Amino acid sequence: MSNKTINTEQGHWLLAKMGKRVLRPGGRELTEKLVSELHINHDDAVVEFAPGMGYTAALLLEKKPKKYTGIELNEEAAALLQKKIHLNGYQVKNASAAATGLDASSVNKVIGEAMLTIQPDHRKSEIIREAYRILKSGGSYGIHELGLMPDHVQPEIKSEVQLGLAKSIKVNARPLTKSEWCALLEKEGFKIKTVEESPMHLLKLKRILEDEGWLRTLKICLNVLIHPYAAKRIFEMRRTFNKYEDHLTAYAIIAEK
């Protein structure tokens, strides 16, 4: 699939097209908690993997770090986000999170949300390895990803959930259990500092209202009503999320180099 233009067949870009800003599995609250627990200050050089439409980028820039670099593989999304950022020391690079081109041990904080989930397991490790490489000793890597539960979920259920998600959101989603996410980070040299959890209620009305507010929720609903194809896809995604609700969750993990 080309990474030059935004592919609205993929669930997250389709929702963004309908006006949804918060596209993370644990919602706005878990994102804000992750950003807060990274303790970003004015001396930090921050890297964000796959910033997308820039919701989390805005939260990060409110902390006024010394440097901000977004690493966005999609060329169109990178260009759109760069237009929103006009401060010295802040940039968006059209590059892969597995090969950022940044210097080793050059940044203090790395954050990535809902992007490891859609990678095969070997690619997850490559991205985590790159985060470790560019971080200074003592630096923090924060992730916010789709999770599976319980920790001892049966392999056949895990496969069924992953296949159901892939068909619904048109992305090869491969969520992991809490232990598996932590083990991936530890395997690449990280030490787990904190793990937070939140229900995966991305398309439940209560969560949408919490994440987007009343006015934007109404706007999203109107956009969906006048786009029948989008409505069909979004309700299909919602049915899939509801079907596997007992096995889906969201984790925010901070690990230290």
C-alpha cells in the first residue's frame, strides 16, 4: 500500500475523515495520562512516532519541549502536520519509525500511540529497537496500544480477535497482552516503569462524547449520516469491537532506557 496519500479505507483514517480527532484505543484520558507521566520539560528533545493528524502532538507542544520531531511514514499526513507547526526546533520528518535517521542517544523522550499494534511482531521489535537507539540513557519511551486480555488468553481466541479486527478496520492489527507488550520492550533493553489500562471503547457514544465533546460529536454523527459507505464501515467496526469487547483493552506503558 502506498504511503504517499492517506488511505481512508483504513479504519483510523476513515474516522479522521468523519471528523474524529481522538483515535487512540484508550481515549483522550489515557493519552493525557501517558503524556503527563512522561514529565516533558523545556530541556527535552521529544520524538513522536506516527503523529497522524496531530492530536497528541498538540499536547506535547503545550509542554514546550526544546525540540519536537514527528516521524510520520505517510507523506500526506506528514505534510499536513508540518503546516500546523511553525516554531524553531519543531519538525515533522517523512520517515519510518524503524529507521528515523536521527542520531543515536540524541533525544530524551519518545512516544508512539496505536502504531505498534498494526505492525507484525518482528516490525514491532524493529521500531522499539530504534526508540532505544535514539534515546539517551535514562530516557523514556511511552506507548499507548491496543491490548488483549486476559494475560493467559487462549491462542485460538487471540487469532480470532486479530483476524476479526484486520477484516473490519482494513489494517493488520495484532494487539498483545500486557505481559507480551512488556516482554517486547524488555527484550530490547528497556525497563518497565508504569503500566496504565483503559477500556477499548473507541466507538461507544459515552467515550466519543468524553473524547470529542458535544459539538464535535454532533459533527461526526452528521458526517456519518451523509456518507452511507462510511456509516456502513463504521458500524461494522463497532460491531467487531463489541463482539470482542471481553478481550480488548488499551495499555499505556512507559519504559526507561
